[in-house]
Amino acid sequence: MILLVRLFIPHSLRARRLSEPEAAFPACPAGRRIPNFRPLFLILTLTLMWMGLPVGSLQAMPPVQRMTLSNRLVLVASGEHSLPFVTLQLLVDSGSRRDPSGGEGLAYLTAKGLLHGTSKRTINQINEELDFLGASLNSSSGRDYATLSLRVLKKDLEKGFDLFMEVLTQPVFPEEEMKREIEKTLAAIQSEEDQPEEVAEKAFLKALFLNSSYGHPVEGTEESVPKLKREEIVRFYGSYYHPNNAILAIVGDITEQEIKAKLVPQLEKWPKGEIPKVPFITNFEKEQKTVKINRPITQANIILGNVGVSRENPDFYALTVMNYILGGGGFASRLMEVIRNKRGLAYSVTSFFDPGKYPGSFQIVLQTKNPSAREAISLSLQQMERIQKELVSEKELEATKKYLIGSFPMRLDTQGKLANFLSQVEYYGLGLDYPEKYPSLIRSVTREDIVRVAKKYLHPKKHILVIVADLKEAGLE
Amino acid sequence: MGLNTGLKFVRRLFPLLLLSFILSVSISEAGLKENVFETALPNGLKVILLENHKAPLVTFQVWYRVGSRNEAYEKTGLSHVLEHMMFKGTEKTGPEQFSRIIQENGGNDNAFTSHDYTAYFENLSEDRVQVAIDLEADRMQNLVLREEDFRTERMVVMEERRLRTEDNPQAVLIEQIMATAFQIHPYRWPIIGWMEDIGRLKLGDLKAYYQTYYNPVNAFLVVVGDFKKEELLTRIEKAFGSYSKGAAPNQEKDKEPSQMGERRIFVKREAQLPTILMVYHVPNLRNPDSYILEVIATLLSGGKSSRLYQSLVREKRLVLSAEADHSLVSRDPDLFTLSADVLPGKEVAEVEKAFDQEIGRLQREPVGEQELVKAKNQLEASFIFGQDSIFNQAMLLARHEIATSWKAIDDYLPSIRKVTPEDIQRVAKKYLTPDNRTVGILIPLPPKEGKPAPDGPSTKEKMIR
């Protein structure tokens, strides 16, 4: 089944947003991609007194319980009982920023390796059992953290949860299986060469972040991955996969009593550990830099940007509003208006900040036929400059605020989205009342704030520019 | 990681295309027919409503029974270009104002075109549903098509074609294989159209097409979410009721004749890994065999214990990934697809042989009881997981409605449950035959200049074994 949508967001952006903080950040507006629109749940049956925390009152947020177990594992839970299934998402603070130099891909391989065999079961037994339940159990890693997620029918919760705990606490990373995973990762890295947007993205991150901890692809490189050894994986796992370094979100058809009776005793057996402190290497390109990559393709894949911010930056909300107007707001954004609607130069043009625990990047991403590359770049730079110089109109500001506040409930409307949201709210310390605070955080942004943050965080003169194109056709040789 | 294989690639590109997944997922089994309300306005506009009060949200969708199957030679891509033009305004709404208005109301909107349909939707808070109703009703009949907007938007569509197809080796392979497997039926050409056709479309073509297909009698509404149906229906009648019915367009298409022997194509272009696709003509859900093909697809590639994964990925180590896919809810009979991304240094012929072995096994050996139960469990679990989303619920109703009737959803699980090992053997023998298939192979060529050759055999040595 093939569909064409009016606008979708290129894969590389989606992929990153899925593996990295997503729900805690502004929803993708219309047109950026097709949202998965799912109901959020207001009817609550969990008792309101667990841990004595108040229940979220805003309609956007179903009540949530938070507790810290004896082994320091933080649990956030929200029950909803209209459908007979449960979603668990565990976040472990063990992302690729902790990869050793020369060992890029270690965090990713460790996360993947969880599912490759335990002291009790082989990989085939694990897969057979999961498929028989119709359940899904996945692990992966992003820049900041790894995730392990389970989706299972309520009737199979115990079996599913046993598997979840087993892969989490008793993985054996069999030598043979890890070799296979390395082989697969290398082939995947190679096949990404066929996707110009992936090629551009990797080149951009490398050019911007140099040798800093966010500079390498999460899955590693062609050079680093073949060198990864089982002992390193076992050591990495032993260092970081501890309850005091993790957050577990539980969502769906499960009660507080069930969590306490069925899950907590097993979770508390997971032993604490000392987590090594790894310094974050901050080093990014501060001058203008252009990277050109020649490919026999019809479109120039362009990324234009600079260093961004961390999620904890207090300017995050002003940047959210600013970026919506600039290029994040789908068909309501200026870049879309100027580049697509007025001139027909691109199908997709978007801008975003991708904040992490540490400053990520700011990027404008677009694709246009080779001969239009220069024009599209110059239009993008003009828009960055314009938003630094001119106050946005009252009308634009109001429309933006209405979207960001009004669409918030749609960011929590499936079990998966809610589990992701809850674990991130905890990870970034936003507070369980974040959905209640969010409207006022957005409302307080002024036109002057937008100019201020645009000046501070956009660098049209000292941008990083990556172009993957037929350079001759683009006139960029 | 983005690994391309045939239809999986399609899913990767288009988020909505969790679709073949959505299809195995659906509305609560218990009493769908009792919960869905169907009516038709006097002008023929069918309205399908499903109340779901779990959240104060609504998905409002307008589906037109027009897609690339309704196009003609030299006019391919017309449905999709018109979809883009539907955002260019009416007398009341300026060009590109549509999405702005929805977003200012805290909603998201988008549109999509397929072989069989063109659909428009708004997801928003229940207290804003009137905004969507008014905007959609307005553009059903009052679209203003301007030459200047058309010229610009055609450029956008050409960029879209470059992005999706021209620069994507797997997408080119899919396009080529469709054009080979289908010779008479219009599934033959790409939904986005051939570049040459997009270039020669005229504003007059769009006007005539809009006139023919954008009528109450050729459309239906699907609304799912937090509303009261009587109240919503009153609003819908008020907004859409005044339009005249319009003439029902001819929807009959020539049947694709049975294939008289295998067809085989190659696409040679710069790429990293070979890809192989094998497609077989199969029926859609009008024929009960279709549900058996659903089970077959699950046996082959549902999860990591599935046959293709176990055999091609794990035992033979030939491919990065392998998939089986079946399009149950197409309006006309479509294809059953096998696809694989071949690992560096492995032979495509070996992969083809492995596919043949798996097909042969389905035909020869009755599937074991445990394995069959596993496949059915997977389909049932997906069915329940998919109900988490009112958007998915609406999509599912609408896609069944396009194929036959939304009511067919109620047949899904019972039909899956009654599949027997003998059914599987029979259906595999009937459809998955060499004479009924088209094979497409992407042969990577090394780059002409600029960068080192993609690793052929040398990569093999780099691999740790």
C-alpha cells in the first residue's frame, strides 16, 4: 500500500526524534508529518494517594504516580483501562555520548545486545516466546540514553514482564550473536549511504560537533564498529545498567496494586551500582564552514545550522515559539511560505532545535533540485536574519501560542507517547505538573524574547552548511 | 536505522504507512457494528461515525473515491496534484490558509493520495470540530483553481517526486516492478505520476477532474472521537447538505488478465546493496483467500521468529532484512510482495532460491499447530494494540469502505481464526506460483567518481565472522 502525503518529515529527522526526547518537546505541527492520533485517557482508576502526590488536573495529563524504589529506581505510572494491554518504557542513562573514543557504537550495541540471549534463554527462545504472545520488546540507544520497551496484552503481562526483567538484568551478550549484530550494523551503515538525507545529517553532526560527545553517529562508524569487543559490551553494561541510573514508565491497563504486587518485588531485585562519571566533551565548530558532498542525484540535500541548546536551557520555550514561526510550524512557518508556497523550490523545508542533556544542534533541512540549491540557501539565511532583526507580528505570535498550547493533548494520546513523555519529564526534571505549567511557559514569551533568542542562538554568519548534491549541476563545485 | 526493503521502505517514508500494520489492527472486536453509525445525507454523502469518549479529541476525515486508478494514460499524477491544489483556497479562504486556520485551533491537518482514494483529515480538540467541518465542506465544491498557484504547486510536486523516487534506488525498483506486473490495470503507474506527465498537466485537467470526482455522491465522511452523533450529524447536514448530489463517476476498471509466465526486470544504478522484490497477483478482501494470505504473510515475516527471518537473516545470513506483505484492502486485486535487502558480498540468486524454498515449504508441508496459533496470536494482539488511536480507527473504517464496506472489518478476526493448515497450502499453491509473479532486482553500480566504490567482496573480509 502506497500513499503520498501532503508533507512528511524526512526519515533522518524522524528517526532521531523517535530515539531521542520527543514527547516532552513541541509537537510536530501539521504537515511536518502525519501524527498518530490516539486518545488520551482521562478516566482514572488509580487511587490518588499513592506516594501522596497530587493528580494532574489538566485535561492534557492523566493522573500519574511516581515512586522511588529501595534500589533508587524511579517509577512513573499512569493507568488506563479501556484497552487490555500495557506499555513499559525503561530509560537508562547510557547513551552514545558515553562511547569511548575509538569505541563509537558501544552504547548502541550494548542496548541491542540485551535481546540477544540471557542466562536462561537463547535469542531464538526469546523471539519465539515474544511472537507467541504477539508482544513487542525493543531496545535501542540515542545520544543521551538507551530505552527498553515492552508492549504486551494484559493477559500475558506476567510472561512479558519476566522476559523484560530477564533481558534487562541477565543478558549474556553471546559472542556469536554480538558478531552478527556487528555485521548487521555495518551493512545498515553502508545502506544509509543510499539515503542522501542520512549522509547529510552525519556530515553535519561531524562538522558541527567535531570530537565532542554528540559528534558521532549513535550506531558508530564503519571504522569503529568492527573493533567493538564483547568484553567492552559486558563492561559497559556492568557500568551503566543499574536501577539508580534508570527511569521506568508504566502505562495502560494496570493498577497500582498490580504494580506493587507483581512488578515492584522483581524490580527491587535489580542491584544498584556505582555509575562512572564520564565528562561531556564540549567542542564545536564556531566559524562558518561548508561541507560539499558530490553524488549523482537530482536534488541537493541541504542542512544549514549551528550549535543549539540543552533541554534545561531556560530559553527553551522562547526558542520553541521562535522556531515555530521560522521553520518548525509546518505550513504556518516562514520558511515554508517563502521556499515552498511562494517559489515552489522544495517539497519539505523545516527547522528545529534538538536539545539533549547537553546542547544539541539547530538545523534547517531542505531538499531542492540541484540548480536551485544556492537560491534556497540564501532564502534560508535571509529568514534567519529577518527573525533576528524584526519583531514578529502579534498575529504570528498568537497563532503560534494557540497551536502549541492547543495541540498539547495530542502529544500524550497513545500509551507509547505517554510512556515516552513520562520518562522524559522525569529525566529532564520537568516535574509531573509540566502539562499544567506548559501553557503559561508558552504564554509568557514576548515578541522581544523572540528577537533576543534569535540573536543569541541563530548564527547566519557563522553557520555550518552541508550540501549533498550533484555539485556540478548545483553550480557548487 | 533506515533499512530499505520494498514495502517496508514505503512505510519508512510515509509514517501513515504503518498502514499494513494498522490493517492487522482495528476496532474493538466486541460489537463494532453496534458502535458505528452510518447514514447518508439526501445528496448521497455517506457519513460514518464512531463515538469514542476516552479523550476530548476528534479526527474528522473526508474521503474521495478517486486516486491514481482513476487516471488516464498521459495524465498520471492528476489525483495527487489536485490533492495539493485543495489547499489553494476558495472564495472564503485564501491560498494556504487552510492549515494555518487548523493550527491556530490547536489542530493538525494533512492529506494523502493512494491508488484508490484521496483523503483529507483534521485532528483536533472536540470543541473545534466545527472549524474542520466548515473548511472541508467549503472546499468540497468551492475550490478556486488558479493558474499561478498551479504552476508553483506543480514544481513542489516535482520536488516531491525527486525526493521520493528519483534519488531513491528502491523506490525506482518498486515503480518499475508495478509497471511490469500490471499491464492493463491502472495500478501500473505510480501514484505521484510520471515526471513527464506531471510536467504536461493543465489547469483544465484539474478543473474537469475536480468536477467529476469531488461530489457528495463520490465521497464519504468518517469521524471518530469525542462527540455526540446526533449533534454532529446536524452540523454535518448543515454544512454539506446543500450541495447537489452530482453524477456518480464510472468506477469500473478493466481487470488485469492472468499472467502467462514469470516476468523479470532489473534496475541498474548507483546503490550500496542489492534489493530483490517478488510480487504475485492476489485477490483483495472480496475473496476469502485474502485472509489466508494475511496469515501467510505473518508466518513469513511476523517477528523475529518468523520463517524469513529465521532462514534468510539468521541461518543463511543472506540479507539484512526480509519482508512479506499483503494488501488486503485495495479496491482492485493487488499484489503479495516478498522483499529483501541483500547483505554485502551475498548473491541475489541465493536469496531468490531461499525465497523459493520458503514458498515451496508453504505449499508442501502443513504448518504446525503451534506456529499457526502464534501467527494468529500476533494478528489478534496487533488488532488490539491498534485501537489505541482514533486516527487509526478512522483509517481502518475508511479503507475497508473503499475496498468493500466498513462492515467488512467485523469479518477480519473470525476469518483469521478459522484459517487451517490446509487453507495455507491450497492458497500458497494457487497464487504463489512462478507463472504468476514478477521479479525485480536492483543491481548496484559502483560510483562513477567522487568517492570510493561501495565495498563488494572486500567488505566481506571486514566483516567479523
